[in-house]
Amino acid sequence: MSQTNARAQTSAWSGLRRRKPVTRARCVRRVYLAAKRSVDLVLAALALVVLIPLMALVALLVRLTSPGPAVFRQLRVGRDGRLFTMLKFRTMTSGCSDDLHRDYVRQLLSNDAPPSAASGGLYKLGNDPRWTPIGRFLRRTSIDELPQLFNVLRGDMSLVGPRPVLPWESKLLQDRYADRFNVSQGMTGLWQTSGRSALTMRQALDLDLAYVARCGMLLDLRILLKTVLVVLRPEDAE
């Protein structure tokens, strides 16, 4: 064997030795991620088929009750810190400032207190003057989030996962919450189905970490089923 071939073979074997061993845990995680993506695609597609007439009606009502586009596009932080454009039905007047929301989030993080009775819940202001005529209803029923099904189909989000935060919100989070970005961000999650109106923001973030540590198909399916109950009976989320 020539010296050149010997060096090439040695280099190839050293590259193989540097590869991470395929452990049982890694195999299980790969299977879970593949199954999770398959469930996301199937359920999101089926939901869109069923809900397209409702979404078309909502889009029309948004346009008729306030000037501006029916769908609101906003940058959010996704898995591994990647930015993506999240879709929602517009619930606020077009072009309004987000100063009220920024102040509200900073207050919740600094005070470590649950939202007040007048609040719309975590991340939501109660009696927000920026709401459109039907904005409050869309938010209370979570209908405003239906366009995120397209984000799920595109792979930007998952049906279940931590809430996708805004870029400026991510900068306010403590370093210990970095693990929440190790998974795809979701339309619903553990804190949304665990008494969201009574939680402090830190408790909600801790539940995001708990989800990342425990995530699996059984937990995902349980969260999805509970989300349906919360949407049908909003008092269950209180």
C-alpha cells in the first residue's frame, strides 16, 4: 500500500472514531422527532381542511371591522434561536405601537406575580386599547392563532412546544431558560394547559423547561387533548 493511500485510510478511520456513538437514547429521540413531525403534518393538514371556511370568515370580519391586513406577520424566535415569521389573525389596529406589551412583560418578569384579574392572561393585556372590534373575542377563543397551522406545515413550529417568544422578549430571559429553544416552538404547550391565568411568568417558563426535559409522544398527545378542552371551555384554563 502506498504512503498516500495509507494516510487516506488512516484519516478515514480517525474520522469514524470521532463520530458520536449511536446510543439507544439518541435512537429513541430520532424516532420521537420523526413521529412528532408526522403527527404535526397530518393533524395540521386535517385541521386546515376542516377550519378553512371558519378562517375565511374570520379573515373577512377582520378586514371589514378595521383597516389593514387580515393576517398579522411577526418575527419570533424558533428552535436553536432561528428567527421565523409567525402568522396570526390581526387583533389590533394596524401599525400600533407595542410599548404597552413590552412594559407588561417586563413587569411580570420583575415582579414574579401572576397576571391581575383585569389581565387577559400571560402575555395578554386586558382591555387593551389597541384591540380591533373583534380582537378580544379572537384572542379569548384562540381563533387568532389558527393561521399558525401554516407555520406548522412549513416546519417553523410544532403543534406542541414552548411558546415562540419575540426577539426582544428572548433577551429578557435568564440564561437558564436557553434550553427551551432546543425544541420546536409550539402552538400550545404545558403551561397553556396548566392554569395559565394563575401562573407567574417564571412558572410558565419553568413549565417550558419541564416540557423540554420530558417531551415525548404521550405527553404531546395529552397536551393536545387538554388544549381542545381548554378551547371549548376557557374556564378550564383559569
